[in-house]
Amino acid sequence: MVLKLTNVVKHVVLSCTLAGLFTVSVFAQEINVLDQNGKGLENMVVYLLPKHSVSAEGVDNKKKAEVHQVDKQFSPYITVVQKGKDVVFVNEDDITHHIYSALGPKRFSFKLRTEQQQQIINFEQTGHVSMGCNVHDWMSGHLLVVDTPFYGITDKQGRVSFDHIADDEYQVIVWHPQLNMPNNQISETRQLVASQAQVVPINVVADFDDIPEQRSLDEFEFLEGY
């Protein structure tokens, strides 16, 4: 009986210790992405890779990501989604689009007519998916597939918040398709603590390419065969 009770006590102590190590955050952990002059960078993808296996309980990653075609442009220009999740392509224009990706972890090509409205694609592999339209060759959009539930895109102040993370060491990765760095990203290792509200600055000391003009020069429409 004494031996059994001792094992139970050890199990309880171990469980409490592990729970303490991986306490889920009740405070917002905020990443602030800044340029070389200390100004916030908008529309930067930020995602966190924990050193250990941590709980993603409470993270809202069930909602499907959506890529719209509005006024012959991809909206948003950049989308991020977790590996294994669906992306919904929605045509809000009154014309046909022919969406494609020729490179990256998922190659696809489909016509999206006005009466069809949407197409759902599941992304099973991580990586950068560059998108275009065969009808409107100036259209460009980007999709990043990540292997973590902890991701977001910065606001106008360069900030993104993570509300449900555990105490751990994280690789903080900042990505943008026009960032002139290997794989269009920078990364830093940071310790995030669940019991503290933190603002973690990440400085991007690199240049950016210009975002391509999302507008035709002559608005020529080639719809034959569509």
C-alpha cells in the first residue's frame, strides 16, 4: 500500500511540474516587427516554432483561410495558413479568373467562374505558394503554409499578438515575399513567458523589393475559351 501511494504521489508531482513548465498564456505575447528606423512594418507574416511540444489549446485555427479575387486583384495579397488546413478561393468579380500556382509545395490550376464563386484546396506541405491568374497576368498573390498553429500578420503598427501560448523557447520567424533575405525571412530565438504580457521587438535590417503593380496597363481582357 505504501509503495502504491508513493507512486501516486510521484505521478501527481510530475504532472504538476510538467503543467508548470507548459503553462498556457493568459496574457498577450506581442511581436513588434520594426524596420531599420524603428517604424512598424505592416503585412509581415510572423509565426512561432516552439522548442518543445506545447499545447495549442484555445488557438482559433479551425476557421478556413480565404483568398478573394476583388477588382481583379488577390485580396489579401498575403495569406498564411497551417499545414493540413483548407484555403477557400472566392471570386467576387463578375468575370472569370483562372487561378494557378506553378511553383512551391502545391501546384494547381483552376477556372473560377462567377457562377461557381469558390474553390477549396487543402495544403498538406509547408512552403511558399506564389499565385497568379492566366486571364489577368498582372495579378499576383502569396500564400505561406506553416507547420505551427501560432501565426499571424502584422497590423499597421507592425504588431501581432499571440494569446494562447505556453512557456517555452520559440523560434520567431518573420516572412514577406519581397524581403531580400534567404527564403524571404529572418528568424530570432526568444523566450516567451505565459505569466507576463510581453512586447518582443524584432528588427528587420534588410531591403524589400517593390510589390508589383496590381493593375493592367491597358485593362485588356482576354476571355476567349473561358
